[in-house]
Amino acid sequence: MIDLKAARLLDQNDPLKTFKNRFTHQENEIYLDGNSLGKLPKSVLSKLEDTLQNQWGKQLIRSWNENWLELPLRLSKKYETLLNASDGEIVFGESTSVRLYQILFALIESRNYPNQLITDSLNFPTDLYVLQGLAKHFSKLSIQSIQYGQEILADIEQLKEIIQTKPGIICLSLVTYKSAYCYPMKALNEWAAQNKSIIVWDLSHAVGAIPIDFKKTKTKIALGCTYKYMNGGPGSPAFLFVQKELHNLLQNPIQGWFGHLKPFDFDPQYKAAQGLERFNNGTPSILSMQAVEAGVDLILEAGIKNLRAKSVALSEMLIDEITKELETLGFELESPKNSIRRGSHIAIAHPHAWQICQALIQGDTLAPKIIPDFRPPHFIRIGITPLYTSYEDLWWLVNQLRMIVTSKAYLNFDEAKSQVT
């Protein structure tokens, strides 16, 4: 096992080490959530204070023209830079679920693709719920959910065969939420295009964790949340990307005020805005968007390629320690070993995973509290966020996992699960 001194030396030589100081941390606590919620950037506090005290408190309605109407557009441009999208190909607002429903509904109604929805057993449950709801609305729509022979990896040849034989609209999570398996994005986009299909990518566990280039990967549609690796805060709004050539072929099923061509004319008849702005709905959530901007600014400053290099280095160290130190204690690696096929969280399995998580969270007199998260049926998910995760953090994790199992300290915790994990 790597010793604590060696882990601290790696942290001293880390070119991104100063970014950790730009987040809010709790004393004697290591945050390795995997990733359901990113940490709070310190710059959010001053941004929100100015928004509350000055823009809302003093300027009131004037702030729409002076500050707020421009904010979603500014965010869109920053995400276009991060993801290599063209101007006007990203809009901000709503939740990931609403965005997914909107764009799938629009694709189905466009009749540009066969009347078939395709997904697989690795997709996030919310995405599956949205597909099931659409199937109820469109009576002739069918859903093909591919079941793979294993729980953590996709069978790409099986997926390609389904797309070829039953083409349609495919919904996939680029980085899967349990194992961090990462699909070959470009190859699948090209295969879908060759077979009269289109892929809608959910990037919620990918954006901010791995480099994504919409142009190089020939991506046509993608969306995702901003509160995970992008550190935008709880419930922060989602983004939607649609390639420009599709803008005028798709209509927003939710004809909201901000999707109108001229919303402040208060025309009683709806006229869709030009381009992707027609997919705007209600009034932008300004407070949340201020926090989103603080998060994306940090990612752009650090550089996604630099963050990815550190993520891989941290993950490789952790995987090596799992193999050497933890497999004999009943732990199993449930994430791909190949970094090309892996996002930025590591999943390990253990028969007592839930209780082990509770023991980590409690900590002890000689070790910090460690916050991972649990995913059924037996996964411990370890988030590696290079902006603030350190080598020392992972040293403590391995040390505590070994101690908890060898001492059977996990038996002090009930098997019953809480609501939020």
C-alpha cells in the first residue's frame, strides 16, 4: 500500500492543488460522493450576496435588463466553449428530466426517425421513466430496452446490432451512474447516423469529468445537469445542446413565454423563437444560474484536459490499491480498468456495502469522516473530482475500508437504508 508520506508528496507536486482552496470544506471530513452533488465554490457566496443585496434588493425589476436576461446566454457560451459547440447550440434552464422529455417529444413528432425508442439497462432510472411516459402518450411508439449480460459494461456489438435492425431514437448516459462505464461516443454517433437513427446523450455524469467535443464526436443532441462535477449547486438548471441543422426541424412541446419570438410583446398567439431559443420555457432561475457560472468558470480556468489527467492518475492509484489491499477482504472493482472506458468515479462492491458506507461516514477518533455514496444492490461509489480530491483523501479511504472490514466495525450499523444516499 502507498504510504501517507508518498500520497502527500504527490499532492505537493499536483499542478492543480490550489483549486482545492477555492471550495468550502468541512473540518475532518473527506468528500468522495460519487457524484450526486459537487462541493460549494467559495465564489458563489459573493455572487449570491451581490444578486440578493444589490440586484434583487436594490435594483429590483431593473436587474432583468441590467443583469439577468443576459445570464443564461452567457452561461450557454461558456458551456459551448467547454464542449466545443457552435454559437447558439446550447440553451440553459429547466431540469434534465424536462429537457429530455422536450427533446424526445420533439424528435418523435418530427417524424424524421423511425417510431422506436432505444435505451439499455445501464441508463439512469429517471431517463427510463421519461421514456415510459412518452410511450403512454404516443400509442404507436415502442421502447426497446437492451439487457446486457453483465451489470457494469455495455455490449457495444449488441447495441449496434439493435440500432441496425430496429433503428430509431436512442437515449444513453455517456458515463453510466453505477460503474462509470463510458461509451465510445463518436463511433456510436456515426453508427446511428448510418442507420437512420439519432442518439440523445445524457451527460450528467460526464460533463466536467471527461473532455467532450461535440464537433469531433459528431454529436447531434445532448443534455445534462450542472450540479455534479460542474459544482452548480443543488437542483441547478440543466443545459440542452442541439446541432444547428436540427433547430428548425424540431418544435418545443412546451410553448412557454421565454420560447416566444418576442416574449415582451405579450402577443396572445404563440410564435416560436428562432433557433434553439424556442426550447426555452419559463422565467430563468437566476439564483441557481449565478452558482452555475461560478462552477463552470473554475472548470474552464483549470482546463478539462488537465482535470482529466489528474482524474486518471487518482483513479489508477485507487484501482491499484483496491486490487492489492481490498480484494482479499471481499471488495470487487465494478468500474472498467481501462481509463478510456471510464468516467471519474470508481464503484466497488461488497456484500455489506451499505453498512460500510455508514461506518465511513461516522469516522472515528483517529480518522476523518469519509462521504461516499451507495447504489443498490451493493455498490460503494467513490467520486473523484480533481478540483478538490487529493491523493491523501484516497489513502484515507483505502485505510478506512480495510480497517472497517477487518475489525467488522460495519456490524455496528443497521442494514436499513435512508432515503438520500
